[in-house]
Amino acid sequence: MSDDKVTLYGLKNCDSCRKALKALPQAKLVDVRDEGVPRPVLEMALAQFGDRLVNTRSTTWRGLDESARATAPLELLQAHPALMKRPLIARGDRLYLGWDAETADALNGM
């Protein structure tokens, strides 16, 4: 599985995304502000991570009014891709959320 394509969905100036890219030089960065996240990937991520996928501590979240916050997560993330917790890393048919030691070990150990 080590030859599987690695795609990192995040922001080019996000510190966590930069750390992940440095550790995963083979990964392709998809800047979610420019390109968004494909709907099938978002659906799979929501099924796997649920509410953890929406970063409710972000500046973007704090700027939303209550009616926008009440929007279904899929539509909310499509309208405001920077709301997604980052990075979202896809490798083969597996998804990883965030960059921590556990994710680094899982991805570097393959």
C-alpha cells in the first residue's frame, strides 16, 4: 500500500498542513480555498469523522451567524471549505483527520 497516492486537503498556509507535507513529500496538496474538496471525499469524511470534521474553533466559524451554523455539515463545508479541520489526508481508501503522532505513524509506516 506504500505506493498509494496521498492527497492532502488543506490550506497552503496552514501550519498543520505544512508539517504534514514536510513529513509526506509524496503527497499532493489540494488547497481547499482554491479547489474545494470533492463531494464524495467530503461525504466519506463526514461518515467517518462526523462533527469532528467541522472546525468550530476557527475564525471562519466565529464569523458565521446562527442560521449559517445550523446548515447541514456537507453544505456548510462546501460553501466554506476553510471550516474543515485540517489536514484531511486521503491515502488509498483510508482517510486521516488532523496531523498528530498517530497519523504520522500510520502514514509513514505504510
